[in-house]
Amino acid sequence: MGAKIVSVARKSPAYKAGIRAGDELLSVNGHVIRDVLDYKFYGYEESVALTLQDREVTLKKGAGEDIGITFESYLMDKAKRCANRCIFCFIDQLPPNMRETLYFKDDDARMSFLLGNYITLTNLSEEDVERMIRMRINPINISVHATDPDVRVQMLRNPNAGRCMELLRRFADADMMLNCQIVACPGVNDGEVLRNSLRDLMSLWPAINSVSVVPVGLTKYRERLYPITPVNRECAREIISIVEEFSNKSLKENGTRVVYPSDELFIKAQMDIPDAEYYEEYPQLENGVGMIALLRDEFHKELAKVSHKAKVRPFTVATGVSAAPFIAKLIDELAEKCDNVISWNVVPVINRFFGENVNVAGLITGEDLISALKGKELGERVLIPDVMLRHQSNVFLDDVTVEAVERELGISVRVVPSGGKELLSAILEKKTKGVSRLCRNR
């Protein structure tokens, strides 16, 4: 049975070739299509022969141009479930009675290539590995956590986890690009384990494009789970020291840092966030690496264009506890530049829903936002970052809508795309075409 086509984009190569919703795709250029990777890989060329359930169609297009077909499911297949029982898994720490989709654990190599998800490699068959190498899937985002086989098996609680370096070497030998992530758990994979992991990963350079080290995220829902100590100031400083040992060495020898601590590590360590230049091309931005530096850099560039005569309506910015001091400092710089008095406030929203250890804006719920703002002098409008909302929606994680927040607070709430330019434009009430920088972490 083929893949059911649900829509065809008008003016696309498929539409011009007479393909319509309801058709079923069986093969592309003679290859049976199992999923979206086959579809994209075999349909890359300029001449594409499609076998449908009742006819064959040949179409012409630009190399790499999208054929224009949408299927019943994005993957054209079921997503692969995670086979691990990671000691730090965030999904295991979710409260009960949330939407069922939030509890689904994916670990799908196709999602890594297509959407940037991080995968663990533990559920790959030999056929999967050979297929990825044959198709030169690039880049692959891998949750490494530790290269020591015993430590990785302990952390992922999966006997297949010990093959990580073996698979990474095979991908590196095939000239594939690898982005890696390490979730640092004190007493488990920090210290010498972290140092050895970074040494192993750097041995694969230049296939290793980037490595991020992030602190473990812990909610208040950890009953009967593996006991993990939160990353404190001293631990964060030690981790940063180890990371920068390899980062500085790579910068000197290879001309690029490759290894980066996350913003949250610098915050926990009570250390200054580096300048934008430190993060080079921001290879791990969506993993929380360099987001504050980029926000600050973009804000400063736009601030230089702002007239000292600018007038600003009173406003409040609500954001996560981690980002609040940085945003307050930026707005203070705007206020100092302007002749007119600016009435403003930045409210750090304490996370009651997941617990106060969770302090990023992307995990703030509507109820916590309302609780943090209720009864405060908010000015004439409230600005919130778009990462608070589910992707491309106006709904928070607890299913509260932006409209519900507005009704409860009796004030206009504006959702601001992530970025310094977008933040300043929202404050000044200028239109901008902002692009969201959403984080996906495993």
C-alpha cells in the first residue's frame, strides 16, 4: 500500500504533473517509499519518476526543489519511540493529567535530520545505520551524555547505549556532520567523565561540528526516580572550566571552539555571559547556547538606531527567572538613552507548575504567568516571549490561551518573537518580521 496524498501545493511540480489529493505514492525513481527520508532522498534530482496507484508520472524540477506533496503524516510512517529509561528524562518528570502527546518519547533519526531533534542512537538497526550513511544524512544531532560505555549504559539504562562511540566513528568516517549534546548530572558524568567524553568527541573533529554541555533539568515531580543532585554554583563553575579547557584548545588548534557551555551554566555559575563573538556561528542556539549573547547583540544594534526622542507606552515584560535580569538591563539601557521617561517593569515568572528549579521561559504555564502578574502595576500592555507557547499556537503548556490571560489580567498581551531586534521593536511598537528561535531539548 502506498502513501496517501492529502494535498498538493498549487503551482508545484507535482500539481503541474496532474497529481492531486487522494492519489497514493508507491515509488520514486523506481525505489519503494517507506518514509519521508526515501521520498526526499530519491526525489532530489531534476527528473523524478513517480509511481502512483494507477499511473506513472514524470516531472521536471530544480535539484532539491520540493515536489509539493503533503502526506497523511509528516514522517509517512510512525515515529520511533525512545527505548531508553534515562535517569534524567524530563518527560518522566512531568506532572500527571497533561495532554497525552506530551508524554510521548520519540527517538527518531529522521526527526533529527528533518526537525533538529536530538537522538541517542540506541534503537538503530544495522540497516538503519547503513541507510543513514548511504543517504549521507546531515547533520545528525546526538544526545551523547557520556562516551564511556559503562557510564552511558548507566545513564540511559539501555544496554545498547554503550555503542555510541562506535557509531559516531562510523558516521565520522563517512564525512557526516555531527552535533552533540551532554546533559551534565553531578556525580554521574561530570568531572573526569566529562573530560574524557570531550576528549573522545574532539578526536572525531572535523566531523564533530559542535558540542553543547547543559545542566540537568529537574522538576518537583521526581518521586521514585533516580536521585540526581541539581547543578549548583560550584559545580557549574567546574563544568565550565572543563568545557573551556577543550574549547580554548580547539580554538587555538582548529580555529573554532566546537565545545560550548549553555547559557544556563553561566547563570548557575554566576559568571558573565560571553560576548557574541564567543559563539561564532551559534551552532547550538536552539539548545540554549548563546541565546542571551545573541539577544543582547541584536538589541544593541537596534538600540543604536533609536532616537533619544522616542516615546514608549508603559509596559511590562514577563519572562523566565533566568532571562529576567538580562532583559531588565537591556531595557534600562533604552530608558537611559531616551529623554522621555519610560515606565516599565520586568517580571520574572516563578515556575510553580514544574517547580522553582525550572527557570526558563519556555516552560512557563498560563496559570503561573497570571499568578505572577495579578495585582501588579503592568502599565498598558504585557510582552511575553513566543517560546512560552506551544509551537505556532497561542496556547501555553497547561492549555491556557493568551486570550484567557488577557481576560484574567484585563490587559493586552503581545507575543514577541525571540530576538533582540524583535524585543526592541515590540517595546517601541514597530512592526517587524521576527523569526522564532524555539528550543528542543532531549
